[in-house]
Amino acid sequence: MIKSLNERGKDVLSPVLGRYFTEFEVSSGKGCYLYGRDGKKYLDFASGIGVTSTGHCHPEVVNAIKKQAEELIHTCIGIAFYEPPVILGEKLQELLPSKNYSFFFNQSGSEAIEASIKLAKYITGKPHIIAFKGGFHGRSLGALSLTTSKDKYREGYTPLLEETSVSFPYPRCYRCPWNKDPDSCNTYCIDAFEKFIEPVSSKTAGIMIEPVLGEGGYVPAPEIFMRKLRRICDDKKILLILDEVQSGTGRTGKWFAFEHYNIEPDILAIAKGIASGMPLGVCAAKKELMAKWTPGAHGGTYGSNPVSTVAGIATLEVLKKHIHNVQESGSYALDVLRNNLKEHRFTGDIRGIGLMIAVEFVKDKDSREPYQDLVRTVMNECLSRGLVIISCGIEDNVIRIIPPLTIEKKELERGLDIFLAVLNENS
Ligand SMILES: Cc1ncc(COP(=O)(O)O)c(C=O)c1O
């Protein structure tokens, strides 16, 4: 009897990794599709958790990786300069509104967050970093100190960084932490935040926030909240650190979600969709801030890796041809979902920005009690019909729709059809 990879993996792989599916095995991927070891073709609406922004194995990205792998895989940027990270920096600089940023490249979102925390503390000389309850910023110990989307991520690891605070709730209008009505609250949340920060502001190096809450449930922060947060940071001389690991690199229809708010960060963390699946994280900061980070104060063996950075360059080139479609595709998907799920008993909130879309499931529309079991059923039934779709949410009751940004309308329609058919059977 042939053992499944799950069975074989039990002997050699750590059990620590949480899994969305246990028996889903793939052998390859192309465009919007994953090809299963069972011979089936799966439409991928998960994109490796928001990573394969150009789809699987985009030929331009693959060619860039192949070519670079034949020339130079590693020598450490601390030993010798090579061109790809410099080109990637130049390209990113062009994309950012004020063109006034420079970059530290590493391997992951968590490392981009670590670098952001260290940079903020180092250059301000202040100890505290404030983040929002419900946020996800990664799992390395510094990043974990700011991660609160689920208790289990932190259990067993305390004490974490002492000089952080994550007690102020993320402003989620559908589940307003203060039970206010978003239509009449008059920005209660940001006024409350201003009072919260006052006593610690002189010790606070930076405030970190995901402009669109990711693992916490795909919730865009209210516009006025982000604008006033920027103003508070300016007034109190605190650095605004935006975590765009999930919302960045075109996912929301703009290169970065902060552009929707007409603000700019002091420090910006990027990863996931930037390199189509090659490990690449970026800590971006205003040049005058980066200039205060003295040589040797941070570093790493693999940072600025030639293969990862060429994948980043190729990814940006591909996305330049598709980014204008992202908002349109996202609005189309949102309309389809809202129109078809109006009467569905268990869909509480349907929201999204670009191709970062969420359907939140509730047992009852009045009580809004989260319906986690249904999310699990929907994920499994979609998978059995050839659609990969995954969950998120502080309450674990949200399905997120994050297809590749290169997706064509017919594939988007096909995936939505499968999702809606599964929901109709579970209404
Ligand atoms: C907003 C955000 N920040 C940080 C991270 C951590 O990134 P990584 O898993 O690459 O370390 C994630 C990962 O999901 C994320 O969504």
C-alpha cells in the first residue's frame, strides 16, 4: 500500500506546522493552477498564502531564476557587490510615491518585520514598539512580540520583547471592539488610540500596523483611522511602520495598500508577493532614516540573494502588465459575491480591496456568532471540486480569496462558481 506524503512526512517532518489540508499533494503548478499527485487540476485561490502573485512558475520569472542560477547563486552581499539587489532597489524606489526610500533585503516577512523593529529602535533610541491586537507580523520572537491574531501563536514562548504593547484593538468595523456603529461612531477608535498612546508616546519608537489586517481576517483599516494615525505619528515624533507583507506588491490594486489612504510610511515591510515564491523580504525606510542605521548594526548571510532578487525584478516587471486589472477583477468578484450571497443565511460580511477579498461566516446575522465549522466544510468541499481556498480571521471564520494577480476573468468566474455552488449546498 502506497503511503501518503502526510503519512511519510510524520516520520521525518516536524508536526509543528499547522495545515489547512492534510491529504492535499501536488506535483507542479502553472499559472492559476496546481496539479495534484492524484492527477487532478486545482484552481488556486490561495496563491501559497498570497505569495504567487504572478501565478505558478511564470515563464519570465522562471527564466530569470534559471539564468541567475547559472551565473551566481550566492557569495554574500557583505563580501562582494552584484547587480540584482541594486536593480531591484532602483525598481522599488520608482514604485514608491516619494521615491525616497532605500532597502534592506532578507528572506521572509518575519525578517522584514525584525529589521523594521530593530531599525526603529536603533535610530530613535526609544524602547517601545506599539502594534494592534489582532495583527499578525510573523513568528520569530521579535515579530511574535507584535503578533496577536491567535493566542496559540504566543503560548509557550513568553516572555517576549517586553517593551512592546499590543493591547489596543485593531479597528474592525464589523466587529467594532467598542460596539459602535461605524456610520455614526465619529472615528471613536482613533480618538481612543490617541488617548492610549499619550502616556507612552515619548518612549515609543514606532507604531506598527497592517493597513489591511491579513491573517486577522482581511479587514481594511478605516480611512480616517490611517490618516489620523499618520498625523499622530508626526505630532509625537513616532515612526509609522506599515506591515505590507500580505497587502503589498499590487495585491490591493495599488502597489501598496497605503496609497489608498494617501499616506506614506516611515518604514515599510514587504515580502510574500514580491518574488513569486522565492524567499524575499524587504525592509524599506525613508533614506534619511536608513542613513542612521550604521554598518554592522544589522545583517545576514543570505540577504540580497541574487536568485531571490532577480525573481523580485521579474515579478515586478510581470505585475506592471497586470496591476491595472487588479482593482477591476476585485470589484467584479466582490459584486458577484455580494449579489449571490445577499440571502445566504451564514454570510455575515463580504469585504475586500483589490484581490484581497473576505467572506465572513456567522451562525446568525444578528448575533454575528462566528461559524468556524462551516469555513472548514467549505474549504474541504471546494478542494474536492478542484478549488483551493483557505481561511483566516481572529475568530477563524473567514474565507479569503487571493488568486494570482494575473488571473483572467474566466478563471475568476470559474472559481467563484465553485465557491458559490458549495455555499448554496451549505445554506
Ligand atoms: C502581514 C504579515 N506580516 C508578516 C508575516 C510573516 O511573514 P513570513 O511568514 O514570511 O515570515 C505575514 C505572514 O503571513 C503576514 O501576513
